[in-house]
Amino acid sequence: MRKTRVMVWNENIHERESEKIREIYPSGIHEAIAEGLRECDSFDVKTATMDMPEYGLDQNTLENTDVLIWWSHLAHAQIPDEVAERVRTRVLDGMGFIVLHSSHLCKPFVKLMGTCCRSKWRENDEKERIWIIEPAHPIAHGLPEFIELPCEETYGERFEIPTPDELVFVSWFSGGEVFRSGACWKRGLGKIFYFRPGHEAYPTFYREDIRQVLKNAADWAKPSCGPKPTLGNVKTPYENVKLVDRSDEFHP
Amino acid sequence: MRKTRVMVWNENIHERESEKIREIYPSGIHEAIAEGLRECDSFDVKTATMDMPEYGLDQNTLENTDVLIWWSHLAHAQIPDEVAERVRTRVLDGMGFIVLHSSHLCKPFVKLMGTCCRSKWRENDEKERIWIIEPAHPIAHGLPEFIELPCEETYGERFEIPTPDELVFVSWFSGGEVFRSGACWKRGLGKIFYFRPGHEAYPTFYREDIRQVLKNAADWAKPSCGPKPTLGNVKTPYENVKLVDRSDEFHP
Amino acid sequence: MRKTRVMVWNENIHERESEKIREIYPSGIHEAIAEGLRECDSFDVKTATMDMPEYGLDQNTLENTDVLIWWSHLAHAQIPDEVAERVRTRVLDGMGFIVLHSSHLCKPFVKLMGTCCRSKWRENDEKERIWIIEPAHPIAHGLPEFIELPCEETYGERFEIPTPDELVFVSWFSGGEVFRSGACWKRGLGKIFYFRPGHEAYPTFYREDIRQVLKNAADWAKPSCGPKPTLGNVKTPYENVKLVDRSDEFHP
Amino acid sequence: MRKTRVMVWNENIHERESEKIREIYPSGIHEAIAEGLRECDSFDVKTATMDMPEYGLDQNTLENTDVLIWWSHLAHAQIPDEVAERVRTRVLDGMGFIVLHSSHLCKPFVKLMGTCCRSKWRENDEKERIWIIEPAHPIAHGLPEFIELPCEETYGERFEIPTPDELVFVSWFSGGEVFRSGACWKRGLGKIFYFRPGHEAYPTFYREDIRQVLKNAADWAKPSCGPKPTLGNVKTPYENVKLVDRSDEFHP
């Protein structure tokens, strides 16, 4: 069976500009994520960053990606609309899209959701408890009943998203907020998973439980290779339908 | 416009057997709930309790009820299966059903859900914060962004329910749990709303915000008076459909 | 109770440019729709067309509209992006949005959905049967089990929409297609209903059953007046949360 | 990786009692289904029939089954409640459950759904066209845009089921009906897929496309091996939560 081609994309700014962040992620957040995924034989994992040509998101790269994992925070506005549109189109065409933490405000995700995707937030070293509320979902595979992150950035509802097709995780924060922290959507032929944790100031992406979530999500989000629908003006296959009026029998 | 006929049903045991509870709800939980609903001109509100003939749930009463609000805790097992089945059938036939707090384990709800409906719980005087995560829902009408209950019984996920059709509220508890505390389902021609708060030991049903939720829910749950579907063996209205095979055009 | 302010917006091109269409809708599709809605006392109904200043969609008009009903076909591209964005923003802020027939490709709907919203289509005078599959939904109020349109344009799946929050109608076409013809979404504080029928060449909007659907939909889509969530950087209300580690008890 | 243990269960009455049906399925419907699944190396496929001890559904067998595929029609009432309850419990505990055709009225499915699960039906040799409306779903893997069955029993809406978590297929019938013919639910830790085709009088289960659906469904329905939630009375992990009242800042 062909391996799932996963690409981890990162804006890679915090790690270059802040010594404190670089200490946590010396090779960048993308490499920490990729390292976890590489433990799985069924994945072929690459990374890309925003400073590469065409932001690391050229057409050829996207066409050879089955699942795109995205981390961004400071540079949402720097991604040109046409690049964001290219990512959106590729998702609609079947590519999986895993959107991490502050990437809920990245252009391709916002375009795919149709809503503003804002939320409450607070940097306060609070505790997060990610409750698995849909244990039958493939993304819950091998997880404990909850994942406790001793320190994370706090996000709070209301999270301005369309109702998820499937809500897998809900987070509790010690400061009083809740958050829909693991949410699935289908869009076109593609599958999208938003996963809340992963603030740059915490070593979240080294944790085994978080890595398990990302493995599960990448496997879930891979293209289903279903039919590519025909669209536009089509001919009828069935003609000469004759009505035998029996509406009385339906509505006596 | 005809008024919505709301019946508040209560097992009414705690209030009779415990002086402490009777101090909080001297006329019973059902009367505290009914009092709030009676502020609305569009409701015709009655109450019933388990000690009435046929448990207060005889066929005639159910047929003249548009929305049934249910509170039970100790006596789930005392309701005979046939009475529970009668309630279930009436819901499938269009009656709204609002299920409060510990009533998530009452027989009619469990039968309608198909799952076990258990959860975590703890009596610990914790704080509950009910976040309104779907502010566009009719049940969110007139509510603040969250409702804070200074003391309530704690419930925790996983709540063994089918995925709600609409998830309106998620609760945060100071002890570390989250809970899907306002959830909607359609079943047959009826609508069901589960609402978490309302432990007998707290004066929750006197609060204006909680009463607003119940008014909203009763209005939302009233029968839609849509079509009653025809079932079983039916004749075809359309005969002589002739195939013109054009599958090539669809799948070149 | 304040009336629901409904505005019926129409591009109004077919009716002006084609004598054949003008015979069917001499006052325009918008007036035929408005006429039906005006039978309801609870609506205050206005109309607007694309040839008005600011396309009939100026800020003031939108702010004074509770539910916008939209019909367009030829002129999707003529609506400037900023006007489409204004409509989208107003929906996210609470305005109901009812999208008719070929308007599934209008800019505000496509932006709100995030997908391409294309489908199969065919002008072939086929019969359409709209099955009400969710009879408990408010939009099914007062409808028969199905609505049969003797001649309509055919639309066919796959319809490139996000999974609806609620799927109320599914259409059967004599030529062999099915279509999700009545679909609900929440987006931000607003509610959206897509309704398939209403090709300009058929007198669909004079039918009592179709008018009943539009009345139901306008009532369902009116703003819920729920909370307007706080967003952005917020302070914590709860501090000094101390952990008592009992994870052993959870995972023995 | 451990193989998925699939058991195909069949009441096996038509095949034994009717020569005409036996000609179509000489080894029984269950063997025709099993034959298709055995083409997949990842499945370990067994069959069972109602005439076996404990109806072929003893506790040990169920505990060693990952996915149960069920076909029944005449004998729904012959399955004792306790056996139906055993199947339901095993599904809630994680076993996948694939329910075929007339099995929508079998006891375990009806108990798990909570509704009556009836529909319209007609034996009229009509054509069925199964449209894949959710091509991104794993059960759509490798399928064409639609599956056309030249002759099948007709089923029609309204199908009395809870709103599916995911609706993958919608069927068109030449006689004028539509049907939600491929529908997914999660219940407890288990996943359920209802698939409409497969009337005993047609050789439906020999078709490659139908077999592809069943392979996809069995793979999708296998247990996710997520967490098994703790239920009941639990202690709090977090104590001494102190309120700093800042509600003014939230609601100025």
C-alpha cells in the first residue's frame, strides 16, 4: 500500500526570532511534529516553511501531498490570497488538512470555513484538559480518557466555526473556559481536522499523547479516493417517465 | 394562536422525604419550574407527579400535552416499562420532551437515545459555568454569553449519548470536568432537549437565566405540525420508466 | 412582538429581458415571492433588485433586514466582492439568509459555505418530487409528505456543499437524479436555508406549498437574539487552581 | 497488524424455504457476502445463521467479533430480547454493526436507534440508483459516482431513523421515491452503518460495487480502540478553585 505523503508546514518565525522559543524548538515546530509522525511506517513525511520559494506551497508540492499539517501565528496576512486559494482548492480536491492551534486564523482555513474563526484567548500558563468525548472516532485511537497539558495558552468559546461534522475533543481550562479542541469537517473531497494545542512557548509537540493524536489525524485525513463527481450540464439517462396519479392513496 | 400545552412532571420524592430539600423547593421542583414557565403567555402550564394515578402519565394526559418536562432521580426503575414506552411513543408522535439533570437516566430518555446515557458525577458544591456555544440557536434567545451557577452537582464526560443533532451548551466545572449540558435531538416527529442543571439540593430553578432556558426550550420543542409520513407497502405513482443508457457520458 | 423584517432580493434580469419569463412573472420573481410572504401578519416584507443604488444591498438596508431572501442566476459575477462581503458579514452578525435555486452560486452563499457549491443541472421539463425527510423540523410545518412540481429544472448530486446542519428535503427527479433540496446551516449568529426550486421558466413561486416553505423558512431564519460572544484577549475569572493529582483513580 | 474479525450473520430462511431464492443464493446470502469480504487480506471472515445454538450470537462469539454484518427479514420477532440486548451491548462496547436492507427492523438496530425504523416499501422490480453524496467518506472509497441496480425492492422516505451522523448515499428509485440508503452512526464505542440494498430476490450481493461498499464499511466500522470512559461517582482532581469575579469585564 502506498504511503500517505504528509507535509508539515510551519511559518517558522517564532523559532528564528526568539531565543526562548528556539530553546524549546531548536529545529522548528515543524521538525518536532515531523519527528513524531516519522515513527509511523505508513507515512512519508516532509516539511516546508514559509521562507521557501512560493512559501513552500507551490502547485507541484501540493499535488504530491496527501495530508497538509499547518502551523502559523504571526504571518497569516503574509500568505498571498492566491496561495491560500491554491491550498483551499487542493483540499476541495481531496488533500487532508490538519490545522493546529493559532492556525485557526490562517487564510486557507478561514476560507474553507466561511466564518471568522475567532475565539477568546489568554496567555496565562493555565492547565488544559482535553476530554475525548467521542471515543469511537478514529482520532481517539490509543488515547487515554483525557490529555492533560500542565501549561498551555488558553482558548475559549465561543469559537466562531461552523458546527463541526464530528466533535472529538472538548478542552477544559483551569481559568474557566471550554473549547471545542478537536473538530472534523469534510469540504469537497477533502477532510479537515482542527486541533487546538501547540502554543510555541510550550513543548507540547514532544508529548507522546499529542503525537498520537497527530498520527491518528493524519491517517483519518488521508484522501478517501472516492468518486470525483461530474458537474455542470448533464443529460438524462431516463426518459419517458409517465405519471400514474395515485396521490389519493398517499393522502386519503 | 393556540397556546403550547406544557406539562412539568416530577417524581417528587426528595421534596417529600427530605426536610432540607423541602426548604429549597417547598412546593416541589415541578412547581418551581412551572412558576417560571407561567410568566409566558404562550404557554398553558400543568404539573404532574409520580404519585398520581398511572404515574401522572396516562394516555389522555399525554395526548393533551405538547411539551413534557421531566425531572426524576431516585425512581427511574419504578416507572413501568409500558408507561415509559407510552411516553416514548408520544414523543415519536410529536410531543416535545425536555429532560432535566439526573433524568438522563429515566427510562423514556434511555429508550429514545438507544445508548446507556451514563456519565461521571460528583456532589462537591463545585461551580458550573454553562457556555453558550451555539448563540444562533433559538434556545440561546436572550441569554448571556455564559450562565454561572455558584454551586451545582458536577457531571463529567464522557456522557454516553448519541451525537446531538445540535449542541447548544457546554459546561465547565471547577473540579476539572466538561459536559455537553444543552443538547438537541429529533426523534420521529418529536424534539428532545437535554439540559444538565437542576440538582435538588440547589435553588437552580428559581434563577431567571435558567428559567429563560426552559422557556426557550419549551417553545423550540413544541410540535412542528409537519407531515405525518405514510409507511408500509405503498404503490408506485410513476410507471413505465424507460432507461436510455448514457452511462458512457457520465463515466467517459 | 416586533414583526420580522424580510427583504426579497432579485437580480431581476430574466423578467426584463425575456418576454416569455415576463409573462410568468410580470412583476418579477421578487414580487411573486413577496406576495406569498405578505399573507403572514408577522412579516414586514420589502423587495429590492440589483438595479437599485448599491445593488439594493447598502449597509443601512441590510442592518434593517432580519431575513434576506435571494434569487440570482445570470449576474453572480456582477455583484462586487465588497457587496458580497457585506452580506456575508451581516449574516454572521445574525441576519437570516434564504438562498433560492440558482443562487447556490451567488457570491455571499459561496463565501459562507467555503466550498464551490456546484451541482449537475439540466433544463428538460422533468418532474420534481420534494420529499420531506425531517418532518419534525419547523420548516416542514403544514406541508404534505411531498411536494410535486410537474415541471422544473433538474439539479443533481453531487451538490458541493458542506454537510448541512439539518437536511429537511431531498428531491427526486424523473430523469434519474436526487438532490439535497432543503438544507440548513448556522454560520456565526445567522441561519441559512438553501431551497432548490424556482427556475425562472416555471410558475413555482405562485404555488401554495412553495409559499408555505418560504414562510416557514423566514420564520425559522429570523435572528435568535442570543448572546453576542466576547472575542480576543480576555482575562481569567478563576485563579489559583491547585492540582490534586488523582490520575491513578481515573486510570487504575 | 491484527486482522479485522468480521462475522456475517443471516437468518437464512428465504434460502431454505424458497427454491427461487435458493437458486440465487444457493449457499445463503451470508456466504455470498462473506465471499466478497474474503477478497480482502485484512479481514478474517466467519458466518453464522439463526439456526445455530443461541442463534449464532452467543457471548463468546460476539466478544470475538470486531464487525457484525446482519441480514434478516422474516424472523425479527424470533430473536429473543436478551439476545438482541446482547448484540446492542456489544455494539456499545465497540463492535461495528453493519445492518443490511430489511434488517432495519431487526431488534438490535431498533433498540440502538430508539426510533421505529419503518419506511415505505414496494416489490415492483424498479431500478435503484445509489448516489454517493459524500465522496470524501471512507465508505465511498473506490466507488463510481453512482451504483445502478437494475432491479431491487423499492424503499421510500420517510425512513424513521435518527438523523445520521454521516449520510453517505441517497437512493433514487424509478417509481418516484428517494431513500437515505447509506447512513452512519456512532453509538457508545461502536460504529453502525445501514446499507439499503440486498433484497433476497435479486443477486445484489454478487456485484463488485456492492462488495466494495461492504469492504469499505467493514473497515470503517472496526473498533477504534479509543479510551473506555470512566463512569459513575468520581473524585475531583482539582480543588481550591478560587473565584476572582470579573464578570463586569465580560458583560460591560
